[in-house]
Amino acid sequence: MNPPAADDISYCVADLEDAVEKKSSALNTCMNICSSCDRIISMAICLSQW
């Protein structure tokens, strides 16, 4: 059995890992949205030149 302090540290590390994973997922979502916007803008520019 782990001492109480070790359990607290384990819970803290697990919480940090969850937070990093959530931030990483949010960043990936933002990057995907930006990429989609870039493609839409590029298509709009291309179409406006016709």
C-alpha cells in the first residue's frame, strides 16, 4: 500500500495528465478549424479571380 503522500502525488500527476490531454485535444481542434478556414479562404480567392 502506498503512503498517503504518494497517493496524493499519484492523483496530482493523473490530474495533470488529464489536463494536458484535454489541452492537446483542444489545440488539435483549433488547428483543424484554422486549416479548414485557410482552405475556404483560398477557394474564395481563387473563385474571385475568375
